Amino acid sequence: MAAFKHPQILIASNLTDGEVVFLGPLGWERDHRRARVAQNAEEAAALEALGKRDISANRVVDVYLADVEIGKDGAPTPLHYRERMRVRGPSVRLDLGKQAAASGGAP
Amino acid sequence: MTAVDLRMAQRPNAPMTTYRYDEYDAAFVRERVAEFREQVRRRLSGALTEEEFRPFRLMNGLYLQLHAYMLRVAIPYGTLTARQMRRLADIADQWDKGYGHFTTRQNLQYNWPKLVDTPDIMEALADVEMHAIQTSGNCIRNVTADHFAGVAPDEIEDPRPTAEFLRQWSSLHPEFSFLPRKFKIAVTGAEHDRAAIMVHDVGLRIVKNDKSQIGYQVVVGGGLGRSPFIGKVVGDFVPREDLLAFLEAIMRVYNRFGRRDNKFKARIKILVHEKGIEEIRAAVEAEFAAMDRSVFSHDPAEFERIAAFFAPPPYETLPAASSAMGAAKLETPAFANFVDVNVSAHKIPGYAIVTVSLKPIGGVPGDATSEQMRVLADASERFGFGELRVSHEQNIILPHVKQDDLFALWRMLDAAGLATANAGLVSDIISCPGLDYCALATARSIPIAQAISKRFSDMSRQRRIGKLGIKISGCINACGHHHVGAIGILGLEKKGQESYQITLGGDPTFSASIGEILGPGVTAEQAPDVIEHLVDFYLAERQEGEAFIDTWRRLGHSRFKDVLRREGEDGADI
């Protein structure tokens, strides 16, 4: 197991529509702000175990932990730009999808 | 949607200019859809794990990308009918987000299909004789061709019958369904290469020998990606009757000796590079000599049957130049610019080839909305015998437009935001989807294309610069063909940030060359400045008639490197 350096959240793709989901306290969420945050290696392992359970249950695919930082509002933001892209949606077509919500719909 | 959707029916008076499925083709594609529907059902029920299902979905062009599934639809040799284009638009509306992305392999990608909907999408594609088979996986992919096929004045022969012949040969070929890696074939029949055949696993150039017999120059081992190579000639003149057997021999040599131990060394280009073209040629010729060629024997009647599908439409007899077009150009400068830049010469007097740019200033290269797809379908029916092409430059071609109709067509395109007069110019940028969509990408490419396009938004400046190919990839896999861009841009990750490596001197044509790295990577914000400096230097140094690549070749790479070094010293922080 890699050394635990940062808080982590569990990211996956929803099986039926492929959209990005985050493991929250009550299940898989589309909003990363509701993701459960692992603060240590044991909590991260617990998240991963839940991820494996839901892979077996055919709920999600492509499950992995991502390092995050916690903002003043308590919401996790991925440290790497790839995962930030997954959180926000594409940086183009800002009239569509969750990127529209994030940008206020500006084209 | 059903096969009897009258709105989708082929116009009764439409000429046949593209291949039509026979009963066997239609039954095969329907069976494949039914098979995939069952595979999806089993996946959703849990009867198949993701590991088990993944090869099945990939064989049907369905990827899992950064934000969603992505379906890559095959457009064989880039040819579409109006009916097919309308169906692509309807699929975008019904099952996606109202747009699609035309790719550098003449395909179309939907970025947001749901797994549960994909069998219905494939059924809708089958209704119009389309599918997504072999758009992924280690097989022979969609065969691509010159997008001016059949209408270019410099053409020896229309490459589409050959491409269709190869499509049928390679579809579900049992020997080649599990190759060491993917395999891409491109065909051109013209004196100028518009299909980038030198950077394909196999490139075919239709040629005539001194007895005026048609044959093929066969190029092997070209490719881009992590290790770019220009292809090498393995057969100078392969007679048509030997083509399938010769290709079969190449594939067998590759299948036998291609490396399966290392994914990054598994393409045929690595085999050709490591063994040398002489050894590969000897192995191919030995296989060709030893094999039972009777099963690949050429059937002229079958070739002619296929070629008949691509018969020229019923052109009118017209003067070589249209006075109506000439008058409209004088009255409407924007139309004149469109004609000068986006309209190419046609082999039939009075007709023209129109490139419809999918690169509006600041737009997403290759994207078209469903409404634009419908406009293109309507335009092709009204002005172009109902036929369209997709170019590997991610534009749409209307191959048979009367010069007399160009002004009306331009007005129609302009109203739909499709009349950007930049074909081949600096803002006609090839770009892969990059990290905005692609799970493999290491950086975004679309926003870089948008920023450069906006930087050169002055169209008169673009025309002054002239032909200049900028190509952008969001990772080393090079789907954006950056290696063969006169200016190439490769997005990478550097210390946790997006970084862009710039190359100069790439060329995708018969005089192919791989671009050379300019220097250390730059940031996304710096990229447009760097490109602008390079272009300004070119403008200052070019001689009469020189394109960017010509000036770069004459002056040498170091002169262009010096430009950036000087700019950095002057405080431009590049």
C-alpha cells in the first residue's frame, strides 16, 4: 500500500451511464462535495473495500482513490488536475452538463 | 426508430454513389447488434464482470472515458449519405447531448451515451447501414481514404472501391481479430496525398505502371504515437489481382513476428524498424510465395460490382467556370473568401469540391451539433447528390457541388455557422479530444486549439499566412497527428501541471517528415504566444510561394529555435 500523504476520496464510473461518481456516506454520489473523505490509511482501505463490494455488485467500475485537499467549506477538491477535470466536467461546452452548472452556463 | 422510418428513406431519385449493404451485410450487422444487446443485458445483470465484458464492448467501439462512455461509430473511408448524417444527428439528440465529434480517422464519436442505451443506438445505426465494429481493439480498424476520392482532378483511380474491398476482407477476419496491436490502413488514388498514407500501418497508393496497368505501391510500418515512423515501401507495384494475398502476407508476418510482450512495441512500425525493411520485405515475399493464394484470387467481377456503387452521379454538362459564381464573388467579399479558401477544383467542368470547416473561430475542432448535421445533410441533397465525406482533418466535404450553386450553398452554411473560410489555414487545427474527454490524455488539447484560433481570428491575417497545419494531441498516443503538423503541439504532464511540447517540420504527405522538438515545454497560456512568434518569424523570412514547412526546411530548425530563445531573453518568459 502506498504511503498515506493526503486525505482521499473514492472515485468511480457508474456502470449504467458511465458518469463519474464519488462514494458518500449513503452511497454513490454525483456531487463530489458529498464524498466521504478518508483521513488516514485505515479509512482509505475501508473506502476501497466498499468500492470492491460495489464493483462485485455491478454498481460501479474503474474505482480508485484520489488525493484531495479540504477547502474552508469542508468540501474535498482533488489535488491532480485530471481528477479535478472529472469533478467539474469538460472545460469546453460550458452550456452543457455539470460544467454548465459549475460555470453558470457561460459559453 | 425503425428501418421503415419514411423520413429516413433514401430519396427515390438519389443516385447511388456509395456502397449499399447486401442481404449478407445487413443480416450480419443486425446479428451483431442482437449479440451486443445480450452482452449488455448480461453485464447489467451481473452475469458478466467488467473484465469479461470489456473486450465485447471494445469490439463494438464502446469505451469508458473520463466522464462517461464514448461510442465510436465507423464511417468507412469517410463516406456518408445524407440519410446517414441525419441519423447521426437523431442519435445525438435522442441518446447523447445533441452533438458529435468527427475524428482524425474519419469516424464520429459520441461523448455521452449510456451503456443501457447503446444497443438501441447500434440498432439505429444498423437501420442506415452503419455500425461501430472494429473501431477499437487489436484488429484492422476502419479503412480510411482520400476525402476527395472520385472527384479530385489529380486522381489515377477512385480509392473507395479498394477501401471497400479491404473493409469486407478485414471485417471479422478470423486470423486478424487478435493482432499484437491495432492496425490502420489508408488508401489514396491521387498524385497528392490527402490521406496521410505514409503514417499508417499500411498505406496504399494506387499507381499505374509503364504498361498503364493499375496496381498499388504498398507502404508499411508508418505510424505516430509514442514512436513515430514514416512508412517504407514494401511493394513498389503490387498488381490488383495480388493485393489481398500481398496484404494477407504482411498481416501474417506481423501476426507471427510482431511483439506481444510489450504493448508499446507491438505495432508493426516497431517490427519494421527493428528488423529493417529488407528483412520484412523478404519475409512478406516468402509468405506470399508459399501461401495458397487461390483463396485470395482476385475476382474482377466482384471488384467491378463494388466499384459500380461508386459510379459518378449524373453530372450536367457545364462550362468550366460559372459566371454566376464569378458575379457573386464580386458582390459578396465573404463569399469570395469562402470560394478562394474552402473550394477545390473538381474533375468535372462546372463542379466544385466544398470543404465545410468544423473549425469556427474559438470552436471545438471536429464538433458538429445535431442541427448542423441536418443542415449538412440537407445541403448535400440540395446541392450535392446527397453525399458527404469526413476528412481526417475533421472537416466535412461536399464532393459534387455545381459552381452555379455555390452562393446559395454558402448562404445556407453561413446561416448555420458552417461557413468559416479557413480550410487549410492556421485556424483549421486538428485536435484530439484531449483531457476534456479522453481517459488516456495527459493534458487538454481543445482549449489550446481554441486559444490559437482566437489569436488568429483576423481572417485576412490568416489568408496572408496561407496554408499552415497545426495539429494538437493531448497525449503521446498522437490521435491529433501532432508529429506531422508543420507546427505540432503535444500536451504532457510536467510536475503536476499541463505542459505543451512544440514540434516543427512535420508533414503528412508523400514528402512525409516527423516534426522536431522546439525546446522545453510551455504552459497553456504561453502556447498561443509561441505560435504567434513562430508565424511572425515565418512571415518575415518566407520567400515567394513558400509555405511554413518550406521556409522551415530552407532555414533549418535552429533558426526557429533561435526565435524563441531571443524572445525569452527579451523578457517574454517563453
